[in-house]
Amino acid sequence: MNTPFEEILNTNTVPSDVDCQRIRELVTGPQTEAAKITDEIQRLQSLICELAKKRDALNHFIDPLVALISPARRLPDDVVVEIFTASLPSDRNAVIDGAKSPLLLCHICRAWRNLAISTPRLWTSLHIVAPETPAQSSN
């Protein structure tokens, strides 16, 4: 915005008393407008917060129901077993980690646990490394 005081804005000039009065009059309208805009922003932010809460409540209702009709739930057991088998470590003597297949598969849901436990192919080769004891590490 242009102002009649452009010449002295970036200087150390001290405005006269008359100029100070003109400056006060000049900023009154914009200050009021800025305050109205701030109030409107706060109102809209409150509205956004309320709408986000409503959306979250709806998603809390929707998400579990949508999960029930997920295509993954409709896969036949033999397909799921093939996926389980493909997820096995391909390294020879791979160390079995609780955070990896096949143990991880047992922690997803009851159906997957039952399917994984009843699939011998998942358990035919286990390589478990025992942690060192203090006596072993001193040798």
C-alpha cells in the first residue's frame, strides 16, 4: 500500500506532531480491518477444527466396516498360504526374527495365526541363533 509518508519510512526522521496525527488517522481503518480479518480467521479455524472432529468420528465408524469388505478377507486359504510361503526369507539358514515371517504372520489375526501354524511348509527350516552367555563371550 502506498502512503504519503513513503519518503520517511526507511529513515530516522521523526514525524512532526501533525504528521503523527495524520498517521494515526491513516492506520485506524486498516487496523480495524486487520482485526476483523483476524476474528474471521479464528472463526474459520474453529469451524475447521469442528469439521475435522466430525470427519474423524465418521472415519472411526466407516474404517472398520470397510475393512470387513476388504478383498484380502476374501482370498482363499490356499492363496494366502502361497503368499505366506513367498514371504519367507530366501537366505539359506536365515535367522528367524519375531518381527519377520513366519512368526510375524502369527501376530496379524487369529485366522492368519491358525493358517500359518497349520502350514508345515512355513516351519520346515528354522535357523535360531542362541544369544551368547557371559561365559561364552569371555572365551
